[in-house]
Amino acid sequence: MIQVILVAGSIIEEGGRFLLVQENMPGHPQYHKKWNIPSGRVDEGEDVIAAAKRETEEETGLDVEPLRLIRVYESSLVMGGSVECHIFEARIVGGELTVPDDMLDVRGFSLDEIRELEKKGLLMFSYVLQAIEDRIANR
């Protein structure tokens, strides 16, 4: 049986810049220092909207309000299994941007900069760029 990890996250855009987090995963070199949408595992019994809010706050310090589901994306994991990621468009409603201890950096990028990260293999999952492009296409 293939393990599917349920994940939820938020696309936050302000002034044409999209907030990404740089993963600090030295035990997993294939993901270490890669850029990702603020996201993480959905806890047992938790709904995906609550998980997107919680994970975004944990990874960025920002309180967000998910506005709409952009799409559900799937990706294979190098270590086996797959990720089913529910990505929401979200707006900031509070908090303060911070870089938590389990992240290397948190910052905004333009779409062109994110495309460059993709070309350099610096995005954690292929759906990171796709989700941002889908969000732009469906404003």
C-alpha cells in the first residue's frame, strides 16, 4: 500500500510577491534548502483549512484567512509514497513575519524569480510554481 501524506498550505501574495519558506531539513538533503509554499501535514481529525492556517502561522509567524481552494496537487516523495497537497489562496490578517528555527528563510519572490528557482532545481515540489501560476490565472 502506498502511503499518501495529506498536506495543506497557503499562497500569500502582496505587491506581486509570493511568500515562500526555505526548508531546513539537513537529514533529507533532497529537500534541504529548497523553497516551498508555507505548508505541512494535516493532523489527524484536523480539516485542511485549519491545517493551512496553522502551518502558515508556524512557518511564517503570520495569521492568515484562507479565501479559496486553488487546487489539490499530488507529488511523489523521494523516500516513497506521495503528497496530496491542498493549496489555498490566503490573505494576511495579523501576526508578524518571522523566520522560525525550523526554517532557513522566509521571503517574497516575484513570479519570474520563482521560475528561476524552478530552473535551478530549488523548489521543493514541482507543484510550487504550478500552484502560483494557477492562482494568478484564476484571480
